[in-house]
Amino acid sequence: MDIFYEDTYRVGARDVDLYGQCRPSAMLCLLQEVATQAAGELHLSGPEIRDRYNAFWMLARTRYELVRPILWNEPVTVKTWHRGGKAAVMYREFDLAIKGEPVGRALSAWVLAGIDSHKLLHLNEVGEIADSSGGTLCRSDTLRKLRMPQDMAIAAERRLGYSDTDINGHVNNTRYADFFCDALGLEDLAAGKFVSQLQLCYLTECMAGETLRLRTGQDGADWCIRGESLGGEDRFHGILTLDNLPPED
């Protein structure tokens, strides 16, 4: 049996950028919200996992791909399912459509970490995951570590604050997309283009009060970012691809 969750969300004014396109951070917020709702349907929500296993869900890696920009006021239908889990990583997949037309897909990798120890749990210990996967919907692609260019210039330093944090006290995973876009100066770079792909790899948790040094560079057509502590420890990596806007009908 294929088990999935599906819902439709309308892109609001707070979600779009100066070009009327859904911002990368808003895209990640949408995917996170759908994932949260899907987990709740399967009794795998954050509070339930905390109470039963003294653990919390942590996003390790995420990627989305779009064939065209998603625009202000468009209704986005998101269908999501997970692949199950036997080791430490559980993949969740997403299909995105607008009025029945496929516009993109996404993939995220989640782990369960102990609240006290922060050690990873083996997912086969979580009974709610068994027999609740997407079945034949599941694809086989994975998310690997990102390779960063050798020469990356310092683009900015950013102090992390209250508005960056989530319910776990960490910097919310969606905020890293904003750090990325701001460091690149996407307000100018994205004119006549759209973000067709974004991938983030979260390496070490960040907290309010810390300062991130952001280095950017290019690898062919891709823009890359490396977020590091002021001491030089890597905290996150990212790759972003810009494509030309499709011709208007």
C-alpha cells in the first residue's frame, strides 16, 4: 500500500521576493510544513517522538528542483511520502504541482537524535515507521555530501539572532537559504532568472548569538556557499542553480 500525504497551499505576499517568485526560504518552509503534517498523520510528530523516544527530528540534507518559478498567489499542491528507514537516515520525497501541472520535486534526509546525548537512533527501533512508507512511489536518488570549490571568497559575516531560531532552539533550517541568497546578492543576480535548484547540507547546529562567516564561489553553472564559524569550522554547505525564465505563453 502506498501511503502519502497531500495538501494545497497558496503562495502569499510574505512568501515572494521582489520578482514575485516564491523565495527559496519560503519553498523550504512549505516543504517543512507539509513534512510536519505528514509526520503527524503517521504519529511521528515532534512531540510524539520526544515523548516516546526522548529524541527529536533533525534535518540533515535537503534539495528541491523546479522547472519554472512558483509565483505569487499560485496554489501549490504538494504530495509527500517517506521511504521507511532501517539505518539512521529516513528520506522524505515530495512532488509539486500547480493546477495538475508538475512543476518540481524535492527530497530531504532526516535523522533522529537523542535529546540528551544527541546520538543518532536507528530507525528500525521506531515502530511507527514500519509499514508506513510510500511504497511504489519511492524513488532511489540520494543526497550526498556537497563538494565545495577550493577558492571561495568571504562574502559576508552574519550574527544569528532570535528571529533565526526554531522550537528546538537551533537556527531554523529554512533560514540558511536566506543567508545563501543574501550572500550572493540575489536581488541583482536573479534578474531575468529563477532558482531552479537548491541543495543544503547541514553540518553542525547553529545557535542564536553565534556569527557565521559566509564564503561563496562558483562550480561551473552552480553557485556555492560555505558557512563557517569565525574559528573556521564548517557549519553548512549549499549549492544553488539559476536558470533563465521560461518564455511566456
